[in-house]
Amino acid sequence: MTPVYVSVTGAAGSDDGLDAHAAEVGRLLAEHGCVVVCGGLGGVMEAAARAAGEAGGQVLGIIPTEDRRSANRYCTLVAATGMGQARNLAVGVHAVTTAEDAVTTALRLVSPGHQ
């Protein structure tokens, strides 16, 4: 069965409360067989990745640098975009990252046949 990829996004500089929520989400997703997709760095992204990994799940980190080594250590798959903060795009009052758009491309790379 093809796993479902679910993006967990949030603050790179977070706090214990946010990290706890992100960890719970990451753990639950992994326990249900989902691949956790995140920005691959610190804060909420790292908390979700850590908990998903501890639960035996996979984590796809989509990072802004070209160096895969800059991803947090819990990412099992890393897409190094090399886009820096240019991957962030604000539309209206909602922030959207091009990294989310890159998920579709990344999924095609790691999961052939994904549309």
C-alpha cells in the first residue's frame, strides 16, 4: 500500500507547548503509516520529525539549503532545494511556502506514480 504523505508546518523557533503538539502529531501520523513531510529544520519541524522517527515512521525534510547535512537528524529523506528563504511566499494574510509545492515534485521522486 502506498503511504500517505502529510505536511506538518510551523515555527522554526518554537516553544515547549508547540513542540509537544507537533511531536504528538508526528507520532500519530507515523503510527498510522503516514510519511511526515516538513521543512526539515528546527522547532516544530524537528519535534514532529523526532516523534515520527521514534514511532518508526519516515520523515521527508524539504530544506532551504543545498546541503542535505543541514536537515535535522530525524529526517530519513531530504530534498535540498537550494532556494534559501526565497521558498517562502506570502499571499494575502496566509503564508504559503514553495516547499509545499515542492512536496508534489518530491513525492514523484520518492514515490513513482504519485500524481
